[in-house]
Amino acid sequence: MKLASKLFFPVLFSLLLALTGCETDTGSGGGPTYVTIGTGGVTGVYYPTGGAISRIVNKKFDQYKIKATVESTGGSVYNINAVLNGDLQFGVAQSDRQYQAINGEKEWKEKGPQKDLRSVFSIHPESITLIAAAEAGINGIKDLKDKRVNLGNPGSGQLGNSQDAITAFGLAEGDLKAEYVKAVEAPGLIQDERLDAFFYTVGHPNGNIKEATSGRIKVKIVPIEGAELDALIKKFPYYAKSVVPGSMYPNAANSGDVPSFGVKATFVTSIKVSEDIVYAITKEIFDNFEDFKKLHPAYQVLTKESMLKGLSAPLHPGAVKYYKEAGLTQYIDPSLL
Ligand code: GLU
């Protein structure tokens, strides 16, 4: 073999690896392992969450040779499906969507239980947040009748929550002028007076609600409460009462805590992703917990214990390996281990 081709082949090979982004085992002495994290719209909390996780992990590139990147996506349902079909290695997904996927409910009813789905950890709490133009006369869900309301895009986690919320209060989608656009577009549409209200299942504070509350059109955070909500929470194990902290949005027309209901953001992967990669990511987030918490104000409430609650898919073996080493298994539902 001529010298030129001897040099050329290894270069070509690593270039191909880099281009296909295919997985190589960490520590095998090979090239870097590329992993992509599916998130949500850029003004939500999932997108910066993907950024925070990548930042912590990429700091240890020399040790693990993992290069994590972030993709803005349609949200939880998209992320779970993309993780399952191998387009993404990790995704942020609502705890209710994780539950439905592993149990073959809602979007997964026809396909059945998504047995390859694995949980890694929980992240921040998310509230079903209802924002309305202050002048639209909307003081509760029942007032959404005949209004222009964004329920969320297909692929989002939130669409199911908006549907559950209106149904619980006796409304059907046909009773509203329902829209199905991405959450990132909703604040602009309210300000352009093309929407009266929108739902967003999201952690607080976030850029989306800041944008919605900062324009010419005054907007308020609408309470979701009452016997109808109590019945909804009783019906579905993954919902719990929550509050939207109005104080985080000083330009909103109302202030103080606004009652609602919520879920948790969780970090998911597939059984097909290698143990080494999941172990490395889990270890870096938990070993650098205080640094991680500083990366977004929605993480203020996090504890290591809270990050192990709200999961329903079995834990990935790489995550279990770390939790055992770190003595954290006491906080975990034994059926997930
Ligand atoms: N919970 C939202 C969804 O999956 C995404 C929220 C966010 O991006 O922070 O629909």
C-alpha cells in the first residue's frame, strides 16, 4: 500500500464515523461518540435543559469521548418516538407521556407498550399553564368556549394535557376555535390578536411566558381549579396539583401563585443506547449536581431525591449502575430497577 493511501483510509474512516454520527463504545479507543438530545421549542425549558446536560457532559470529553448536541423538536411525544426509532439517543419528555408510552396508552394505543423505552432521571416540575389576553374575559377553563385557543402541536406533550383539561371541564375541542401550533409561536399570536389564549405545559420561569407577558396586549395567567380538576387528578395517576408562580412574570396582569396541575420533565433513552454512555451522563449530572442546578432557575427546587421520582419506564442499566454506586437506590421505586 502506498503511503498516501495508508494515510487516507484511517482519515476517511473517521470522517465517515463522524458524518454518520453512529455510536461507538466509549473507552474503546475509537473516535468520539455523538449523542443527540431531543428537547422542545427554543423559548421553553427543555431546550436549555438539553444545553445544560450537554455542557456538563462535554466538559469531560477527554475522559468519555462523548460529544452531546441538542436538537429543538416538537416536544415530548416526538422525542420519545425519535429515541425509540434511533434518530435521537436521548430526549426530554413529560412524565405523563413516559407513562403512556411504556403502558401503550394515548398516542401509543395502537402500537402497544413501548418496551424499549428507558428512564434516566426526572428534572424540573412543569405546570399546565393557561395564558389569556386580559381583555378576552377568560377567568377559567369554561370561559374558553368559542375562543381562539392554542392547544399545542401534535408531537408535543402538552396537547394531551390541554385536551384533558378542557374535557375535565365539560368542553370538547369543537366548542373552541382550537389551534394546534407550536408553543414557540403562541406569544406572538396573542400579541397580534390572532389568539385569545394558549396552553403550555412548561417549567417556570421560561422565555415563552416572559415574551407573552411583555407585549402591548396585557395577558394573565388563568387559574385551573375546582371539583373538575380534583376529578381529573383522581382519574390519572400522573397528574398532581401545582402552582404557576406569577411573581416570576412581573408584567402579567395578575400576580401571585396561580393554581393549576402539573407533571414532571424527565430524561429518557432507549435500551439500545450503551450502558457506558448512559452511566457517564447520569454520573456527571449527579456528581456535579450543584453546578447543574445553577444552569436554569427552574432547577432551584431540584433535589437528588426528586430527580428519582415520577419515572414509570424501567431505568436504563447504565443509570442503575450509577445509582447503586452512589447509594441512591433507596429513593427509587424498586420495580424500576
Ligand atoms: N412540556 C412541553 C412538551 O413536551 C415542552 C416544554 C418545554 O419545552 O420546556 O410539549
